[in-house]
Amino acid sequence: MRSCMGAHHHSAFTLSEVLVVLTVIATLAALGLPAWFYMRTQARVGAARTLVVAVQNAIATYDLKTWQVIGRDPASPGTFGTLVRVDINMWDLNGDQVLDGDPSLDLVTPFPADIHASANPGRTTYRGFYDMAGLALPSRSGINAKRQVLDPWAIPLGIRFGAEFGPARVGIWSYGPDKVTATADDVCSWK
């Protein structure tokens, strides 16, 4: 018969073994995390580049480049004038250098004419870039509550017009990883 007093073997890790494993894990994390953050940033920059080129191409192939709307008569506020026309660039109606969303949803930035009012003889169905162009967005981009196209950092795309942007005469840009415009990391359609 066996005695209950026999030798018992408890298997467990020693403190030194646990410390070695934790050191290895910490070393791997220290080497891997910066590479992972770099690759994530590069993936977002690539997605932003794809997005700004896609938006510029959609704008370049759209039939209408500028647009005339009938503005309010300055002599008689509240009424629309006759043939008081304002030439505006499509996709940036209010001139804020941000690619337009739906003007009826933008309650902060004024647009040059009440373009959706039924009393406006020049009213239109313009609903901003995304809804007008019907662009299928690449991954890592989205649409905000104003229906503005967002870059991978959730900032609306910028837009400017001029000959310096090539034959399309329109430049689209993302603010880039630092989320500040006019810096070296901006992702621009003209560069």
C-alpha cells in the first residue's frame, strides 16, 4: 500500500523563467510596434493618394465645371433678382477650399445663393460632390454628416482651382497624417 506521505511534484514556472519570457515579449513589441505604426501610416497615405486622384478624375470628367446661379437681389433682401448671375465653381460653391458636401446640410458656412429655395428661379438639385458624381469611395475614407468626402484621417478633402493644377484646372488634397494643411506631408493631386 502506498503512503500518502509520498513525494508530490508541483509543476510551475520559476520567477526567472517568467521574467525571461516577459523580456522577450517586451523586446519583440519594442521592435515591432514602430514598424506597425509606420506601415499603418503608409497605408493611409496610399489610400489618401488613391482618393484624391479618384476625386480629381471624377471632377475632370464631369460635364459642368462652372455654374451660374441667380443670387438674391441686394436692393431687395428676401427676394431673388432678375438675371443677377454669380459664376461659381462647382464642388466649392462657398469658396472655403473644402470639397462640397450637401449645401442644405451645411448650416455654418454660407453659400452664395439659396440654391434650393423654390422661390429661386435658378434653383438646382446640386447636393455636393459625393451625391452628384456618384464616386465609389476607396476603403479607409468616408462621408461625414454634411456629406463631405473624408480622407483616411477623417478630415474633409481640400479643393482649389487654377491653371497650376494641370489640364483639369482643379487641385484636390488631403491634409495628411499631421492633419494640417500646407505642410510637407499633404497628399496632393498635382504632385
